[in-house]
Amino acid sequence: MPFAPRIFMPANQRGGALLRVLAFLVLAGVVALAIASWRDYRRFTDSPMPGARADATIDVARGARYRDIVRQIRRERISRAAPFYWRLLGREMDIAGKVHAGEYSLPPGLTPRELLRKMAAGDVVQHRFTIVDGWTFRQLRVALASESGLAQTLPGLSDEDIARKVGIDDGKPEGWFLPETYSWIKGESDFDVLARSHAAMKKALDKAWAARDAAGVRIGTPYEALILASIVEKETGRGEERPMISGVFMRRLKFGMRLQTDPTVIYGMGASYDGNIRKRDLETDTPWNTYTRDGLPPTPIALPGLPALEAATHPAPGDALYFVARGDGSHEFTSTLDEHNRAVRKYQLRRSP
């Protein structure tokens, strides 16, 4: 049997080979760990956060540092991911120093990357407040006071104080706020919304007055147009009738007839109005009672919307001097007192003409 020679490796060479194997294994482990960590990080950045749900928000304070925001996210259990991952994502997105203060929504499915993108863009929650056409200033104040989230600065101030604070020199706020939907963000106040609506009304009134039908308008100032628009607003909710009602009032002013419109009486009655107008109410004089006083009342009686402003500055032509409610939201327009009385008997007293 042939002799197979044995190959002997010096001890120092065997030790070096073992070290190389160990080094390879360590390196392979480090690489595998790095790959696993990178995959875990990517799952973190692009997976929905457990605290993201309907109506959830996070309020970032002014001057908050990025690490403070990360602590807040973990404290409020929006995400429980390790701070290291948040720091790494912040560096990746170069977010440090770019986060805007404010309130941010956390809709279902929101990821950490999407949240930081919102914060960097200042995409804060936009709340909505709607002023309804035909509200009085008193109703507007009540609605503002009940708007949770708005800083309350107006309670305790009189109507006159608020009017002057917003820039209405004569201290009479009625009518001076445009019915519309206004956006506001957390940290803003009731006065901020009120100031925007006042600026919007001034702009709308100036525009309507500049474009008025000079031949048909029988009033002399933009403020008188605002007063008339408020009456038109309260007289009907039907858009197609507003110019017709405005035309009736314009002709009555032209001929020196009293406007004799119930909404002005109701406004003058104030808190004593119980839903009914009686004969004694029509005969009780107030500054707003157009049955006892000539011309327009001294102030608007409500907040008119844009369609009412348009009607007040573009009255419909015609010869109607009277109108009466039919009971279905519409009105019967007539040109003579006899026709009007017949319409009253038909629609108000429910008698045959």
C-alpha cells in the first residue's frame, strides 16, 4: 500500500486561518444585522403609526425642538418606535429646524414619513366656521362663543366695544360681517374670525355699490344698501324673489311710502319677540319700526349674504308696491292696495277674494 504523506501546518498558520474564518463570520453577521436593521427602519418609515386614527391630532408647540417632538410622539403613543429611528428619519429628510408649530391631523394610515412631511410643509388642521345668511350680530356672537378651539377674547365686551375694536367707528356692528365659511387654525381667536368676516363684508359691499344699477337704486350710500340688503335677506329665502322685493322697497322709498316690513318690527322688539307679531307691536314705535317711521331703519337688522347685497344694488324693475306671503315661502306681488288686500284675504286670512 503506497504511503500517503501527511501535510503538517504550522500552528501559527492554523491560528491565522481560524481568525480569518471568525472575522468573516463576524462581518457576515454585521452585514446581516445591518440589512435587517435597514429593513426594520424602512418598515418604520413607511408603515402606519398605531396612534394614527380618526380625529387624532398632535399639537406642536411654538419653538419646540425636533427631539422634543419625538418625545411627544412617543409620550402620546402615536408611535412607539425607537428614538434612534426618528432621529435617522429626521436626518434623512433634513427636517431639523423646519417643523412648523401648529395642530396636525393624524388620519388612519399615516406614516412617520408623511407626518414629518406635513410638519415641514406647515399643513396644519384647518377648522371651519360658518356665518349663516340672515343671522343677527347677537346670534353670531353666540356661535363664536360656542366654537371650541377658538381663543375667546370677546365675552365681556359690549357690542359697541367689539365694533370699534374691529374698526367700525360708529360702534354699530349689525350687518357688518359677511355670511360665509371661514377657516381658522388652532391658536387663533374669535376676534381673528370676526375681523376676517368684517373685511370680507367691506370688500363685498364696496364691489356691489360700485357696480350698482344707478337708474334703479333709490338710496344714496353703501351703508343704506347694507341696511336694505338686510331687510331683503329677512323677507325671503327664495333667491329669485330677492330682486323683486328690493324693487318694491325702492319704489316705496321713491314715492315716500313707508316700507311696512315685519322683520324690522321684530328686530326692534328684541328679546320680547315671542314668535308672534300683534297689532300693538306694529303700532309700538321703535327706531326700527317701519310701520311708524319713514324711510330705512337706522341700522341693518341682520347679516345679509352676497345674493341680498346683489339684490339691494340691482332691484328688479316693475310697478309692484306690495307683496304678501303665500305660505309656501313665495310671495304674491301686487301694484295696487285693492289687489294687495285681496291677496291678504286669500293667503293670510284664507278667505275668497
